[in-house]
Amino acid sequence: MKRIVSGITATGNLTLGNYIGSIKNLIKAQNEYEIFMFVADLHGITSPINPSTLRKNVSEQLKTYISCGIDVNKTKLFKQSEIIGHTELFYYLTTISNEGQLKRMTQYKDKSLKSSNKTNHIPLGLLMYPILMAGDILLYNAEGVIVGADQKQHLELTRDLAERLNSRFKLNFNIPEPIIPKIGSKIMALKTPTKKMSKSDDDINETVFLLDDLKIARKKIMSSLTDSENKVYFDEKNKPGVSNLLTIFSAIKEITIEESVEKLKDMDYKKFKESVADVVIELLSNIQNKFNSLTDDDVKSALDKNKLYIQSEADKYINKVTKGFGIR
């Protein structure tokens, strides 16, 4: 069975974009792949974050994973920081990485500019983030990674580092392949549909969170930006807002964009948005009902279930690397 690794940074509540672009596809893949899925709390401290906020984010994210349909009998669910191999492999990978490649990362350029504007200070963690991400993947020798369109560049670095390990130290790490969803690999912001929906956006109305109050979530969809044409069809360049809503509808309903257009093409924008809002609210309601039924003990039990196996797999590949480097 092929192995997939996936993690989402613990910097805020999970969004509709996280669900469509990653979680939904992992749920579908649980019967076909061995999945290692984690809450990326180490990535969460790349930029300053209040410790109590981080702890709350981690707890809620784990509960949300389970509420969405992640089955711990099939998926190895864990917290990144509890497996020490992530930071250990990260260090080894820094010794075979180069600064130039990291500084060319699009996300580093964007995030460092935002950080500099706010604090006149760019955390080194922003630069090193892709190396830790590479460690997350290589630590379990993954064959595939479900990524959004904006993460493809980071995966290229992971592939490069795997090839360097194999070439320099005669190891045999898999070169992980990107698994990019056909629909919804990049869900856009609601009011500014030319940028990605983000859980850290300063304007909360740009983003639908999975734990949003249902009335608020509906209002966000109804207030989303469209255009003045009042016609429903897919055109990302000229109709980014309408196209984004069509993508959301298609991904949740699990139908093609063409099928969605056929269903919705005769509606005015108000009715169109109501139709999109209806499927979003149904999804969120199901997730939240499950979320509210889970306890902290349920989460602890989920984390304990596969912890020994996860740790043994991490140890296996750390030992390979350390022997290759000559440390052991």
C-alpha cells in the first residue's frame, strides 16, 4: 500500500479551503493508501503566536480532522512535535540545503514581506519552513503528498533533497509525487477572489471556517464578490468570484464544474449564492455536530492508537539518515 503524508499548520481554525483542498481528498484516500496525517504545531511557531492560542488551535484541529471523517483505524493521526524525528531530520536536511533555493520560494517572499511590514523583523523560521516540511515527508518515506497548487514549489524542494540524500549517502528514499485535486486545489478568498482563502487572513469575511456559526458562514457566502454580469459560468480570469463559488459547489457535491454550471446557469446571483451557501452549510453542520460530541479523551485515545507505530517508522528512517551521515 502506497504511503501519503499530510499536515496543516496550526495557526488558526481550519477553513473550507483546507477541507476541499486536502482533508476531503485524504478521507477518500483512506482505503487506498497508508496515510500519516498530523497537526503541524512546529510549523505553527514559524511566526510569533501566543502559546495558549497554539494549544487551542492544536486541540481544535485534531477534533476537526476526526469530525470531518478521518478514521484513526485507517489513518495514522498525530501531533508533529510529539515525534522528535521531525526536528532531528530537519537539522540534517539543513546541511544539504542552500540559501538561494529557499529565498526563491514564492511563499517566503510573500510572508517575509508581510512580516517585515508588521514588525520590521523576518523570522528565520519563514526561510527554513520548507526544509522542515521536507523532513515531515521524508521522515516516513512517503510516496505521495496531497498538496494545493501553492505548495507545489515546496514539494519540489523535498524531491531535490531526497535525491541529494540518495546520491550522496547511497540511500533509497522515495521521490514523493504531488497529488493535486482535480477540483479545488486552490480555493480563493470570498471578497478578493484573486488571492487564496487563508485561515490567517486579516479580514475574517474572506474565509469560511469549518467551525463558523452557520448564520455567519451563510452571510459570508451571500456577501462574496461576484461581478455585474449576473450570469453563471466558469471563467477564472474574467469571473474569479463566480468561478470560485462554482469550484466550492462542485467540490462539495463531488461533480464536475460543467455539471455545476448546468445545474446553476439559469439562476441570478442571489439564487446562485443561496445554492452554494446551502451545500456549504450542510457540510459545516455535519462537521460541527460531530465536533461537539467529541471529548478531550476521544482525541487522546485517537493520538495514542498509532503512536508506537508512527514513532517506530520515524526511527527507522532517522537511523538510515544518521548512518548515511556517519553520525551512528
